[in-house]
Amino acid sequence: MNPSADLPEFADVEAAAARIAPHAQRTAVLRSRSLDALTGAELHFKCENLQRVGAFKFRGACNAVWSLSDEVAARGVVTHSSGNHGAALALAARTRGIPAHVVVPEGAVKSKLAAIEASGAILHRCAPTIAAREAAAEKVRADTGATLIHPYADPRVIAGQGTAALELLRETGPLDALIAPVGGGGLIGGSAIAAAALAPGMAVYAAEPEGAADAWESLRRGERVTELAPDTVCDGLRGLLGAINFALLKKYAVNVLPVADAATLAAMRLIWERLKLIVEPSSAIALAAILGHPGHFAGRRVGVILSGGNVDLDRYFGERP
């Protein structure tokens, strides 16, 4: 599929599911009676924190890498990433035996950088702005001939991310609502595509940090916000919503729910306590949105995509000796 083509469709998600099947994990769907009681909803947690590299990002990266022709793939791939997508692309590239270049911003979570390097990618550091990341990635692409695999604004990536919701809905059957985090919009865009095909009429929600609420503001204005200085603990949700992702949010009438960081951290603790799962703030925000906006979810069967579990343990326990 050409990255500059029209919006991805359900057929692309199905094709991605078949393409990544030899490489990606089919992650568990878990339940919690105590969280059901707390929220007044029937929650079905899709545990992408248990995916390879610890995040849903492997799905999209794997689909993009294995979509390339042999000739193009041989020149390698490049991306910019605060962590999870970079680690995912590095691993996906390793499954195909091709080079991977990852541009990382200063201040990225150390554990995520370690995961990128562990998969054999070449790191390129830049200033912590979207403009700097994109400029550095373009330079690497021009210098090496590698194919740019954008973290979220690439139809191949979006189709791959949609396979998480595809698996969830095929396991649970139609739900009343589905919620996933939104940063750049790859996961929620792909999820919305799958939801519309498998459960027409199901409400789709996106949980977004109040300190990085460009998706919410974009939908309010009716035009995409292109400048924002994010201020949130959710490091994986600091990217600006992509143009193709904005189009998908509008097409599928996704409702964005802003969430305060304090509520996200409280939900992160709840997930640790009740589900016994390690998830990062960018993942816990989905439960925080349910708790903070009960009118949308009470009395309903809800799919919740837990997007990743790459917590910076050094923050809590100090660096290893």
C-alpha cells in the first residue's frame, strides 16, 4: 500500500493481520470484577503491554516493514520516535534482516532507548521537538536511501495498529464502546476502522492528556492543530495528531476525552493493583478516561486497549549499579 494513498480501509487491516501473524503476539484479553464494579461497566482489557517490545507499536511497524519489496527493504528503514515505535521498528527490521535507523529526541525514557539499541538499530539524537525529529529523519533518509516509516501518519502503520482492535472484537463479539489512547493517532485510527467494520454503531473514544490535547482541540476547531508544546507525564502521547489520522477521527466520529495527568497516574496504580499488570501512563489513560467520564461508559460493554507497558523503572527505583 502506498503511504500517500487514500485512507486505509478494513481490507488493509485484515491484510495486515495476515502479514504480521508469523511475528506478532496475539495478546490476552483480561477482565476485572473489581474494576467493573468501580466503573459500572463491563470492561475487556486488550493487553498490548504484553506485545513484543511491550507495546502495540510492533503491529504497525511489522506490517510496514513486511509490506516493502525486497529491493526497497534492503536499503533499510528510518523513523523518529520517543521510544516504543523506534523499538518496534528496530525489531521488525531485525525479523527481516534489514538496517533500521531511529531518530530519538533528547530526554527520551532510558528504558525505551535501551530497547531500541538492543534490537540493533542505529540511534540518531536530536532536539526534543517534532520539527527537529522530522528534519533529522529526512536527513537520514536522504543519506542512506532508507524508507521512512512514520510513527503514526503512514497507512501501513495505521492498518497494522488496527489489528489489536480486530483481535479484541473477534474474541469478545460486538461491544458497546471502544477506547484507546491518542497521541499521533495511529492506534485510534486503526481501531476505528476495525470497529466500524466489525461492530457498526459502536462508539469509539480516544483518551488524551489535558496537557497535550491537540486532537480534542483539532476536532473542536474543525482543523488540525499543528503547533503545541506538550506538558504531560504520558511521554508516548506527546506527538501531534497526523493529517491522515485527523481525517480518520472525523470519518469515524471518534470522541476525544481529555484526562488530567493525576487521574492517569491513579489509574496506572489501579491497573497494577487490580489486574497485576505493568502499564505506562500513556496506556493507563484509557482507564482514567472511563473513570473520569462515567456517563459515556456506565452500563456498557467496553473494550479498553492497554497500549504499552514500558515503564521507566529507574524513575521509581534508581539506576542500576
